[in-house]
Amino acid sequence: MTEKPEESLEARLKRLGDDIKSKKRADVSEGADGRADESRKGYAAAMKLSSEFIAGILVGAFLGYLLDHFAGTGPWGMIVLLLLGFCAGVLNVLRSAGLVATTDQRKGGSGTDKEDGGDA
């Protein structure tokens, strides 16, 4: 043991400080990547939901315009089909978000209930 106790303490303190700095840098870079991925996923989901909603409204308005143009019904076809397009857009958003069951899920769920309640 040729080192003085103060020198070994200072060397250990410096090494510990360097280790802490390197760990902090690694944590910050990993955290930023995780937040960026999560942000991209949220942005993609928001774009999907908003495009589904807007598409329903635009299709309803277009069909209402065509009905008014060819049938001569005035603004009523546009008003009715625009409202139906709005409802369809809301329903599409709820289905995409998973808050409303799709028709496949409803058929599968009701079919198994009938089979389970048979003549056993």
C-alpha cells in the first residue's frame, strides 16, 4: 500500500463521478428514443382516427350533393346525407379505437352463446 488514503479516496470519487455521468448519458439517450417512438405511435393513431372521421363526412356530403343534383331535391339530400356521414364517421372512429364491437365480433360472440345453451 504505497498510496495515501486521501489519494485513493480522490481516485475512487473521480471514477464514481465518471461512472455516474456515463450512466446518465445512456439513460437520457434511451429515454429520448422511447419517447420519440411513443410520440410517433400517438401521432399515427391520431391521423388514422381523424382521417376516418373526415372521410365519413366528405362521403356523406358528396353523395348528398349528387342526390340533390340529379334528383333536384334541393338542400335536403345534402343535409340528410351529411348528417348520416357524420354519424358514420363517429361510428368508424369508435370502431377503430376499440370502443364498439365490429360485426365480426358480434357474430362470433352471439354464435357461441347459442351453442353453449344447447340441450345438454
